Amino acid sequence: MSDQRQAWFARMVESGLEHEIFAPGDVLAHATPDVLANHLPPELLSKVLTASLAAGAMTPERVLETVTPALLSKHLPHEVLWACIVAGATKAGVVIP
């Protein structure tokens, strides 16, 4: 995948979170634990678990503190991120052809 495509997906997810088009929980409804476990490198999964254990809970917010939009776009299939973007846009009343 191209760096430009990866950067675009990262920015779309970042912007969607920033402008509350979707919430961290909405992202993880698409980037499920199974998807994360199958696509993130082991060292990144270890960081997610370590941060969650230190905080006492594994919340969507905590996961996205470690697995940033840039890392999501680098490691996850873009179809997963696109589904999240479309769902958020639809919920916000934005029509995507």
C-alpha cells in the first residue's frame, strides 16, 4: 500500500475522532480485538496490554492512545478503516456514494 493512501486513512480516522464523527468505541467496533490480534505486530500488542494493565482497564480510549490512527492505517486492512469511516459518516448524516 502506498504511503499516501496510508496517510490518508490515518488522517481520516484522526479527523473523525477529533471532530466526534465517531468515538474510540466506534473505531474498535470495526477494529475488533480479533482484527487487532491478527494484524498488529506482537510488540505493539504488548504495549496495548501493558498500558491497559497499568491503567486497570482496557478501554477503547486506552487502546487508541497506544494504537494511534497512524499505526492503525499502517497495520490494519484499509477495508476495516473504511467501514469505520463510512459508518461514522452515515451516522453523522454525510452521504458517501
